[in-house]
Amino acid sequence: MENNILDCVIIGSGPSGYTAAIYAARADLKPELFTGLEPGGQLTTTTEVDNFPGYPNGITGPEMMMDLQKQAERFDTKVHYELITKAEFSTEVGGVHKLWAGEKEILAKTVIISTGATAKYLGLEDEKKYSGGGVSACATCDGFFYKGKDVVVVGAGDTAAEEATYLANLCAKVTLLVRKDHFRASKAMVHRVENTPNIEVKFNHELIAIEGENSLVERAVVINNKTQETSKIDVHGIFIAIGHKPNTDIFVGQITLDENGYIVTEKGSSRTNLPGVFAAGDVQDHIYRQAITAAGSGCMAAIDAERYLMELK
């Protein structure tokens, strides 16, 4: 492969990467996909997926990712369980892009970046222990499971305010823990929180531990960081809403990124500022961050890559 110039390389898996692979393979681009350290992406940490079309009885995240991978491989996508560690992109139309997986050099005419974004967590051991058992970083993904129940949201920005108001429509009560004595959210989002009767805001409060039996959340242990008084809140779900970090470190200085590190794509397309380099999924989408929108953008990226290659002929 090192002496070959591939038509299409896909960096990252998940719904966007695998969908891009399906479309690219069916267009005879013979794509090669590099999964990265977390094959299947964030969805592999999700137990139940009930909002992806085509699964009337729901499916687990890992099972769905295996289905997508099998479909991509059915059309002869080559899947490499390797991490792309370095990239040198050409700035010329028709140029060859260089990628490295460790010491191995890969040459490609087009590259689709589907490296996703990683949810930020507080760093508590309990977050790992109760992951999939009540701890989540996505209200629109998992909120339905807490219908009529009490939940906690941790955060102070627009993401936290949005998650809290979304959950308030489903849950009996939402307790919003804000570390400081004020929100970081926009005025509009703060007003929305303040006008939602079943949201209780606790300023100067931090989550310090989680309790429960059989790896299921039952209580949030919080501290008032002014008085140092600790207390417990009986809840079934805890949503960490302190933001996401796009996985774009190796592309810094080459691809145009926004102020938060997300790849900037041309409106209505997956094209980046570099010819032959496309981006799909959460790595370029900080608004929706859903499996179905990631899959849709993966389709767009493959079609854009195919059209780019056609124009070179």
C-alpha cells in the first residue's frame, strides 16, 4: 500500500466514516478506512440506540457499528484497525495527500476526515463506573430513558442549558449543577432555564461522586464549594454537559478550524479549504451531533470525493 496512491482514505469510523465507506466503495473508489483507537466511535459507549431509523426495536451502539462496518466491507472497503498519527496535505488540485499510521506511509488522492469529537467529562472514576448505567453526555440520545424520572445536569454554558431544558420536557425534575455563581450561557438560554418550572439551579455546586447498586445511578453526591457542605440527590440519570473536544489535533495548521477546533466546511458540502480533503460527522458538526446526521454527512463526503476525482480526469 505504501507505493500505491489510493483513491480514497477515510480517517475514523463511526456512522460518518462507515457511511462514507459504503458510498465510496459503491462508487468504486476502493476506500481504505482507518478506525483509530475507538473503532465505531462514541456510539460504542452507548448501550441503547432507539432513534436511528431502521431499527424498530432499538439496537446497542456497538451492534449498530458492527452492522455498518459489515455493510462497508461487503462492498470491499478495507478496514485497518490503526490510528493515523500524522498528516501532510497537498494544497494543489490533484495533489497527493500523505498520511502516516505509525511508521507506515499512506498516499491518497482524497481524504475523508471522520475523526469525531470526544465528550468532556469531569474526570471522576464514578463516571466510568456508571457509564451506560445512568451517566451520559447526550440528552437527545439518552433522555428518553429517563422519562418521568429525576436527573442531574452538570454544566454552566449553552450546552448545559439546552440539555436541561430538553430533559425538563421528559423528566419529572432536572437539577442543574453550576460550579460558579453564574451561568456562562447566553442570555436567551438562561431565560429559558429560569422560565422552566421543573429545573432547579444549584449555583456553587459540584458533582464529586455517584452512588448506586449494580452499576446503576441512584444518587449524585454534590458539594457546595463555598460552604464545603456535601449533600446527596436521588436521581436516575446524570448528564455531563461541559462540552466536546473535536479530534483535530493532527490537522492543526493545515485545515481551517473554528475557534473551538472544529473543521470548517463549505456551506452545503463536506469540502474543507484543501482540495481533495473532506470532513464528515461530529468533527465538523458542533450543533446536531447525532448518529443520523453524521451518517448523512458521510454520504455527502463520499459523493463530494467522487465528484472531485471525476473532475480530475
